Amino acid sequence: AKIKQVEFVKSSARARDCPKDERPEFAIVGRSNVGKSSLINSLVKKKEFALTSKKPGKTQLINHFLVNKSWYIVDLPGYGFANASQSMRTDWSSFTKGYFLNRDTLVSVMLLIDASVPPQQIDLDCANWLGRNNIAVTFVFTKCDKVKGGKGSRKDENIKQFQELISKYYQEPPPWIMTSCVTGLGRDELLLHMSQLRNY
Ligand code: GTP
Ligand code: MG
């Protein structure tokens, strides 16, 4: 499951511009500012690999990163940032939905959910759409360092509520992992999970 080598391959504005080889890939998806780029940086153990920013909406393209020359991590634009115009939002959904529905090499969408806040409607909408379209999903709860751990913490409550609210969209509850880019929580578990999904 170890990442020995990673290289940026390309940024694509449309699904049909993505790399055309048969390597399996995982799409990192979530609300703007949820920590997508930070998670990628933490997985590959490079600080500035996928560009992170406090300013939402930084990642605007489909970015392919090739890992160990054998599989891809894909960084997608965040959805739902407050200042996006209606046309930007429509663009987001048409181009990413096109990608989800047509990308045969997509093994699982890694849907990032901020564990430090209660379930957000836009995340529920995204989970609903992916579930109804039978797209394989793994829930990756981010920022688990920001809320106190232990029994009955707000983080556990937020995660439990989210899972209850999306259960009706899925035949089987999707796998889920708690992570933090600050403490490294969940990093190894996530890498192992992805290697099991790839079958090697
Ligand atoms: P867009 O590219 O705009 O969609 O955002 P993104 O999802 O890539 O978020 P990004 O990785 O840029 O992180 C947004 C902010 O959240 C940054 O200030 C990060 O430092 C912070 N952040 C990300 N992950 C964590 C985490 O695990 N814990 C804490 N405490 N902060 C985090
Ligand atoms: Mg980003």
C-alpha cells in the first residue's frame, strides 16, 4: 500500500480530456475547503503537491496524479463555495457528473465530509446523487483533529448523523474512514483501503 513515487500528469477541463490508459483511479471529491488538496498532500507526504489554499475554489480542473506508475489519485474542484455564481455551479455539476458517469477506470469516489460540522445539505445532495447512480463511494471524514475525541463527542455525533441521513440512498452502507491531515489519523488505513479496492 506504500506510496513510493508520485507525479503530476495533467489537468483536464473536461472528462474527455482525461488520461486514456486503463489504470485504476480514485476521485477526491467534496465541498470547497473540506481538505481535498490537504488530504492528497498528506497521502503522498508532500506539503505543496496539490495546491492548498485558504481561499475556496482554488482547484478548478480535473487533476491526475500518477502513483507508483500504476494508479491515479484525481483532485477535483470543490463544490458549494459561497461566492460561486449560478453558472459556475451548473458547470461544476455538469462536468463532474459527466466524469463520474463515464469514467470506467474510476474505482471509488472518495467523498470528503468535514467531521467538525453537522451534516450539510450540499454533502447530503452529493451523497444522494452518487448513491442513486450506483457509483462506488468511500466516505472520508476530514478534520477529525478539530473536535474532541472520545465517546459522545460532537465529531462522533456528526458522523453518525451523516450516516443515518444517507443510509436511504445506498443498498449497503459505504465504507468510511476518519482522517486528519494534522495528526495523520486514518492515512495508513485509507491507503490500505484503496489498495484492497484495487486488488493489489
Ligand atoms: P478547494 O480546492 O478550494 O476545493 O479546497 P480543498 O478541499 O482542497 O481544501 P484545502 O486542502 O485547500 O484545505 C482547506 C483548509 O482546511 C486549509 O486551511 C487547510 O489547512 C485546512 N485543513 C485541511 N485538512 C485539515 C485537517 O485535517 N485538520 C485541520 N484542522 N485543518 C485542515
Ligand atoms: Mg483543493
